[in-house]
Amino acid sequence: MTPEELAKACAQRMWSQDTASQNLGIALDQVEAGRATMSMTVTKAMTNGHGICHGGYIFTLADSAFAFACNTYNQVTVAQHCDVTFLAPAHLDDRLTAEARERNRRGRSGLYDVTVSNQAGDVIAEFRGNSRTTKGSILPE
């Protein structure tokens, strides 16, 4: 299996069990080794008291893309630390896209950057995640 085939197989397996992302209307748009792109549309239920998208939903979108990017090697990998910087508001009906890319992966640790942008290409948030590989594989042995 090529690295791209492995990445897609891992993503399909994870997606089949990812009810959190699915219930929020998040779509898995693209995956390859060390990278993933996911998107969602901001709904009324996602807006806060200021009439903009609640940061928790933006974080969740970025975190989901991070998860799919760091789990492309058939090793169960979880978040060890994450942070986000919100740069601009997202509004009702905005289509947000989170592009996750691996910056470094060594041993059991990884570093991933995720950029969240809207349909106009405006950057809404920057997310950085540190991953940790644990025991087990995503695909059955």
C-alpha cells in the first residue's frame, strides 16, 4: 500500500466512527500522508451572543483536521497539546475550511499547523497541535 493509499484507508476507518465531526456537519474533503482538509458551514446553532461563530466550533473544526492529518500512518495518535489564535470572526453561513499539515514528526511526537479560512480565503484562525502516538493501529492487522 502506498503512503497515500494508507492515509486514505486510515481516514475512511476513522471517519466511519467520528460521530462528533459528522454531527456538526464537518466534511472530510481531502487526506494524504501528514495532511488533511476538512470544512463546515457555520449554522445558527454555532453563533454566540455577538452573532459570530463561537470559537469552540472553529477549534473543533481545526482539531478534527489535525486528528485526521496525524493519523495517516496507521498508528493511533492523539492530541497532546493544542492552541489556537483567532484572527477574524466567522459569520453565519460562512463555509470554513481547515487545512492541516505536518510540520515535524519524530518518534512518538508530531507537530501540526492548521489554517482555518472562510470561503473568501480570509484566515479566521491558526491552530497548532502537538501529537503523541500511542499503542495500537487504526486498521485491523
